[in-house]
Amino acid sequence: MIKRIATAIVLIPLVLLLVLKAPLYVLALVAGAIALLTAIEFLRLVAHYGIEPPRWPTYVYVAGFFLFVIVATGNRTSLMETTAVMYGIVVAAALAPFVFASIAMRREEMASGYPAAAASTFAFAYIAVPMALLVQIRQQPAGAILVIYTLIVVWAGDILAYFVGRSLGRHFMSPQISPKKTWEGAVASIVASVVVGTVWFQYSPQISAWFFRSGLIERRDGVFSAMQLPSTFSIVLLSVIVNIAAQLGDLVESLIKRGAGVKDSGAILPGHGGMLDRIDAMLFAVPVVWAWSAWRIMQ
């Protein structure tokens, strides 16, 4: 527990500073590095299922994809650059099955080809796409507010679920997949996300103004008018959906680890396990926030 708290104390300010102050291409670079490390962990887990995916082609594909994202985010004031990132995500995701299936065709053992290609394709869709969408959220108007909203809603839900589940949890949610998760913790998690998410958006004009005065964001990165605020109902609904997605992301990673017979995906983060252990909830939550923010832009 002490290692877990100490790691969080160090990482959280760094993550927030990265989201607020770093140029977008730097955020894309870090997101790409995290995606690559997570993909390495994931493919190691896959090996426990008796599947040997094309590891280096997968790593090259992920790295090449994020190289494109880094270049495309060099000038985020241009609508063309924003559109380029989205086209890049769609094209890379669509091509991934064909690329990895073509590579698998070279194997002597035909029975291993499809599982190997499927594992690499899933790794890209499961890890690289959500991390790229996180960068694209930051690229949008009020992107700093939206990214931090995503982070704190997931973090708040995770923290309260842990403490309520430990102290009050009696009804287990999915004992075969995650023996410690309870329905009491899940409900507390939703409540925490709704409260934190609603408060964050309600005070986002004041928060944005403080960030702007402190030189942490540009004006387009924040919310400076009550006219820009979504309705309370939509914030509550979004927070509920984001929380449920985050909890599902946590359960899916537990399912993968349980099937592989391992406790943690890695040991890169003291007290937290691997990179996948740390971002599993975000991988499901980010696409929800991206879809909502993209829908609002089109209105």
C-alpha cells in the first residue's frame, strides 16, 4: 500500500502537468511510449495462452502509428491536422487485421496463424487506439478540461471502490474473474465518479481561468463561459457511462490475467504492477469521452 501511494504521489502531478503544459506532440510521444510498453506486456500475457503473436511486427506497427500521430499533432490549430489524426486512427485500425494476417501466412504451422494475427490485431485496437484517442481529445476545444475530467472520474471511482469494497463489501461481483470486487464497491465507484465529474464541469470556467492565468493552458484548451457547459443531466449520464466502462476495462484485464494465470501484467510501477494494470480502466473510458466530445462538436 505504501509503495502504491508513493507511486501515485509522484505520477499524478507529472501526468497533470503533461496534460496541461506539454506541447501536444510531446503528449503524443508519451502516449505512444505507454502504448508500446503496454503492448509488450499484453503480448507476454498472450504467450501464456499458448499463442505466439508476431511481436516485433506488432511493436513496429504501434510505433509507426504513433510516429504518424506525433507528426500530425505538430500544429493542432489547423482543422486539417485534427482531421488527419482521426483518419489515421481509422485507417490504421482497418489495416491491422490484413497486415497481421499477411504476416501470419508465412508460418509453417498453419493452426497458429489466425490466433497470432488476432492477438496482434486485438493488441492494437485494445491499447493503441484508445491512447491515440486520448491525444485527440486533448486536441479538441476545451481538451485540457476533458482529459483531466476523464482522469479524475476514473481515479475517483477506483479509489472509492477500493475502500468501500474492503470495508463494506459483502456481495461479490465476479468472484471467478476478480475475487475482491463487490457490488457495494461498484456502486460507490459510480457515486464518486458522478460527484467528482459534476463538480469538475460545474466549476470548469473558474478552473480554466486559473489555469490560463497560471500559464498552464491556452484559451482554447479550457471552458470560459457558462454557455459552453453541458447540462447537469448530460454530465451525470456521461460520468455514469464512463465509470461503468472503466469498471468493465478493469474486469476485462482481470479476465486476461486470470486466463494467463498471472497476478500482474508486469512490475514497472511499484505497488501498481505493470503498465496495463494501471491504464486498463482508461482504455475503456477514453473512447466513451471521445465519442461524447466528438458528438458535441458536431452539434
